[in-house]
Amino acid sequence: MMITERPLFSWALKYNRGLQGLLVLLIVVAVFLRVLPLEMQKRIVNTAIGLEDLHALFIYCGFYLAAVVLAGLLKYVINVLQGYIGQKVLFEMRTQLYDHILQLPLPFFRKTPAGMVISSLTSELASVGVFLGSALAVPIINGLTLLAFAGYMLHLNPLLAVVSLSIYPLEILVIPVLQKRFNELNRDRVDTTRLFSNVIGEAVSGIHEVHGNGSYPIENEKFGRQAARLFNLRHRMNIYKFGIKFTNNFFQNMGPFILFLLGGYLAIEGRFDLGALVAFLSAYEKLYDPWKELMDYYQAFQDSRVRYRRVMEYFEGRPEFVLKPTGRKPYELQGAIEVQDLSYLVDENTTLLEGVSLSVQPGEQLAVVGFSGSGKSTLAMILGQLYSYHRGHVLIDGTELKGLSKLDVNENVGYISQFPFIFEGTIRENLLYGCQALVLAEAGSARALPDYNRVLELVHQVGLADDVLRFGLNTVLSHEYDRDLVSRLIKVRLLFHQRWAEALAQQVEFFDLHQYMRECSVRRNILFGEPLREDFEFERLPTNQVFRNFLSEVELIEPLLSLGINLAKQTVLLLRDLGDDAFFFEASPIPREQLPRYSQLVDRLTREGKQPLSSEDERLLLLLALHFTPARHKMVALSEELEKRILAARLQFIANIGKQDLSRCYLGIDGMSHPELMDPEKRQASPDFMFYCPFEFLYGQSILNNVLFGRVKRDQPDALEEVQRLVVQLLEEENLLEKILDLGLDFQVGSKGDRLSGGQKQKIALARGLLKDPHILILDEATASLDNTSQARVQELLKTQLRGKTTVVAVVHRLDMVQDYDQIVLLKTGKIAEIGTYKDLMARKGAFYELVQGN
């Protein structure tokens, strides 16, 4: 049975049967313990108190207390078990439904918004899971409790019990009528919630277009329309929901009225003793709780039934292809492709392909060309088993493609699209994505993931190596990282400085204990490193009492406040009337979002003159001064006198606050004067600060910055490329290049690969497809986002290493790239217009010839 056809209660009955049995046992005991105190009440009044028996009073009260405590504990255990069962059922339901959804045909996802899938799997099923956790326990425990209390009441006084219980059948007649209307509204709410989720998901996914077109009113209008509809539905549902509660409470309150009237009459007439009346009153009062829970259960059942059916109905489609072969291993195909009279229709009335026939031998390469909308990508997706065809045949090694399982195809075919999807995670995980899928699908087989050398080989072949290397150089190592690598990188730093520090002096500002660094902020110049304590982080410095005391000690408070005032006035004067364009703030010491705050501060200073500054004003001005970087923020010049004072403060800070002496490190920067400094065990690192010491690795800085040990000057933008080239040269000499590439493979690509360029995504997709070593490779304009050099590299790979080994079907946009293909197919309005070799088609001077000449 397909998952979408399963009844709601089948989930509760299938899983955790042992726990369900334990639950029923606990419920029976709990029901007995809930009735026992009623009998104890009767005996306490009639026997213990009536006969003035103190011993009996203690015994009956003891039983009463024990029953109440045990019943409470059992209720707690029952609730925990219900919650566990509910979450386990929800887990199974979600995972199985998600597995089913992933296998649905691609056309389903073309017309299904992602927001609907998300809301169905999360919010809609969540309440269903909670209900299923109590699907058996609630009706059993409350049904038994209701029967037990009712039976006890009949035992005490049959007449009074029958009259008191007579109101419940009336409730059963009224409430379902109200519930039916509530269910109808609830079905509408489920559909509206899906649409609501889709509006939000679509706006977030297309946020670039929203910002690019300034279409905020359009999206707000869509959102508001669905929100209003949901509001109206919720309001109407509340009318019926609280109507049900009102009806239930009304009938329940009628019970005590009848009880007091009739019970009081019987007691006065001497036909009902006082103890029995007290017990009866308690029983009737407790009767309301299980009845109320049953009513709530009924409502929860109706709500869950609606949600469950709407979710399952939405995903009722069936997968187009079998996932795995039965009773055999996946085929190992040679790559022969035979297409016979192939047609493909959309919605049974739009033909995208019609009567397509072609043949490709193993190892041959076929180029598919044509105008936009001619069916090129559709043909590629059919051959990759992404679409199922309607008429005709597609034979792979003589076997109908429809009859092959997904595993057969995934084992032998690599499909690479024009716009590949990159998953959140690392580059390595994305490269191994297809191979990992095969390893999981063939669990127990000898298949394993490609080794690092194979991954690296393909990274080079598709032109991704430079990108990965750059990511590796920008990696920031943590303190827990391999100490051997850190030591070797420090050695590379020293070699770099020995060879090229003098030659690069005009392009790079190297860290120097005795020089003011104009490429660094005032804060970095004072601290001369990075703090390892949170209270010395940038935003906290102005209020850090230790740092404030130090600034006062070296008499820098007033100069820095003056610098902050000057910076604030000049920046506000320049930028106040220029709007919030990011371009104008690139060289501003004041962030764009902080400009209004500093504008108010400048206005106040201008208005009040040299009035004492508030603590908040001081904090803002000190932050601004500490952020000031002379090479970047040109609106104010840093005086030579202040530079000298900051340099003197630096040395004092390192000695007094950091408890360090860096002078010997800088005397030995050539690595020869003090070789013992190369041994980390012979150096005393500060537990609170990471100072710029030539023999210390700068955690929190990239590998490239660690080797450079300085900053490329802002007026020398081309120097960075030269620095990187020299660093790579040294890393290669020291046999560290592969390690850096390995680190680059662990670069986090971001959601949907947002931290990558279009070309980088396509290179990853090419390597991902080739890593499977497929016998058939389908390229759907898979090099369209690549530059000319990278495209030429991929074409060379196809022409040399894959020719004769892999059958290639490539949808090609640039006609200058098709000359080396064995066959070329020209599609026009879904039909083959021409087919042949490049030489033959050009000699024919037909449609292909005209297309080439037109380009």
C-alpha cells in the first residue's frame, strides 16, 4: 500500500506495540486508582467520622492519599509515553512521506510550490503526530474512567445516576452538527495555510527580484490577501469552536443543578445517606473531566483527520520509475543509445518533442543544437530519466529506458544541467554527492567513495583548482587544528619574509613592532594583535574598565575623544545629505546604519559646545576613534605626534597588560638570530591576547594573512595577486599545496551555494558528474556559465580523455564548440531538422549551415 493511501489510525497501531500494551495496562491501574478515593470519601464520612473511629480515619485517609499520589504518578508516566509515541509516529510519518515526495515525477514539482511541501511536512503533520500519540490512550483511559464513575454512581443510587447522566446523550446530538461545519472551515484553512506559506517562500526565494524591482507593495499585497483570508477563516472557526465549548459547558452545568435538586430531596427524605451523597457529588464532578477530554479528543480527531487527508491527497502521485532492481545487481551499461519515434507531451496537449529518432554508439559524442524552445533540454532530461516519455522508445544497450530502475540509470549516467543546484555544506560534500548516493543505495557492496587523489584530479581537470586553492588560503584555522601544520605555516611565513619582504615593501605593510600600521585601525595599533577575552572585543573596549584605565594612564583618552569628534563632524558633514547609498560609505568610519546617531551627536556638540560629554557620547566617540584606519578613512589625517603616542602605548600595553616581551621575536624574524623561538614550548604566549609575533600563528586570521603577516596596501590592489602567487610557490616547495587544497574542499558554500559564482557552481557540477565515471554523460548546456578558458578546458577533456570511453550527449549553445563531435542533431520546434557530422552539415548548406553563419 502506498503511504498516501494508509488510514490515519494505521500509524498508531503499527508502531510501538509493546509501549501501547504497557500504556493500556497503566491505564487500567490508573482508572482503579481514580475511583478508589471516592469510596474512601464515603467510608471516611459514614464509618470513620459517623462512628468516631480514629483508627479507621487514619487508614481510610492513608488509602485516599496513596491512591491520589499513585494516580498522579501514573498520569505523568502515561503522558510521557503518549508524547514519545506521538513523536515517534510523527518521525516515521514525516520520513516516509518525504521519501515518497522525493520520488514523485519532476512535473509534480514544476507546479507545486515549495512552501506547500514545507508546511505539509512541518506544521500540518505536527498536530497529527501529537494526536496519534494519544489516539489509543485517551479514549481508553477516559472511556474506562467514565464507565467506572458512572458504574459507581449507579451503585450508590440508580435513580439519581440515570437522571444525572441523561444530559450526555443530548450533547452527543448537538456537538457533531457544530463540529461538521468546523471541519469544513478547517479544510479551507489547510489549503489557505499552504498558499500563505507559498507566498512567503516565493518572496524569500526571489528576494533579489523583489529588491531589484522595488516590488515591495506587490508582495505585501499578496501577503495581505492571504493573511486576510486566513484571518476570516480562523475567526469563523473560533465561532464554532467556542460554540462547541459553550454547548458542552452548558450541559455540564445542568448536571449539578439536577443533582442538588433531586439529591437534596432524597437526602432530606432520608433515602440517601450523607456519605453516599458526598461520594456521589465527587463522582459526578470527576465525571466531567473524562467527558471533557473525550470531547477534546473528538475535536482533535476531526482536526487531525482533515489535516491528514489533505496532506496525503496532495501527494497521491506515484513515482514514474522503480527505485532499485529486484533480484539482480544494477546493470553495467556500455552506452549505446537508440531513440525511436520519440514524442513528449505536456498536459496532454502541448507537444515538446515529436517523432525524434537517432542512434549513438558506445563512446560516441553527440551534440544537440537548435533555437531556444526547440526541445533540446527536454531530450536531454528524457535521456537522463528525469522525464518519462509518452510515445516511442528510448533504448539503452537495447533495454527500454522506462524499464530501467533509477539505480540502473544513476549507476551508468551522469546528468549535468545548465543551472546545477548546489547543496548547503562543503565543496567536498557537493562533489561526492552523486557517489555518496550510490554508496548508500548499494549498501553491502564493495562500492566506495572516490579517494582524495581522484577528487583532486577532477578538480584540476574542470578548472576548479584555483578556486579551491583560494578558498583554502582564506581558511581560518581554529586552536584545535593540527599543530604540525601550524608550525610549517610559520616556517613558510619566515621564508616569505626572507625572500620577498624587501621587494614587496612598497606593496605590503608588514607587521612591525616599532612602526605605526596605517592599514590597521587605531585599536589594532594599540593592542597589536587580537584579544582572546570577550571583554576586549571591539564593541566592549570603550566600557572595559581595564582598557579605560590603561588609556588614562598613557594619557590617550582626550586625544582619542578629540579624534572621534573630528571624525564624526567631518563624516557627518560629507555624508549627511548623500542618502544611504553603500558606495558613499565604503571609505566612511561611520557605518551607514549609525549615521543618524552620530548626526544627532554632532548637532548636540555644535549646539552645546564644550559641555561635559555623557558616558554614552564618550563610548560612541571612542568607538569611532578606535575604528579609524588612516589608509582607508581619508577625511581626517592622523598627526605624527598621535602616532608616536599610540606606538609608545602599544609597547606599554604589551608589557603591562599582555605580560609579554616581543622585542626578541622581531630581532629574530629572519629565523636565525633566535632559533629557539621556533619552538612553541620555549615561548610564553599570553593567555588573553594573540599578539603579532612572527613566531606565533594568528588564529582568527586566514592562512594567506598568516603567511603575509601584514596587510596589502589599499593603493596597491594588484599586489594581492602577486602575493598569492608567491605564497602558492612557497607552499608547493614545502609540500603543503595539497593540504591547502584539502582545506579548500571544506569551504562552506552557503544556502543553495550562494557563496559561489555561477561558474564555480557549474565546475562543481561537472566534477560531481564525472566523479561517478559514468558510461553515459549528458550535458545540458553545462558549460554555459564558464569563461572561455574554462570552456576550452572542458572541451579538451571531452575530446581527449572521454572520447571512445564515455558516450556523450551534449546540448550546446555555442556552435563553434561542436566541430569535434561525432554527430550533430539540429532540433527545430521539437523535430529533427538535420542530423550528421559537422563537415556533412556544413556541406549541405541547410538549416545548420544558416544557423552557424547567423552566429
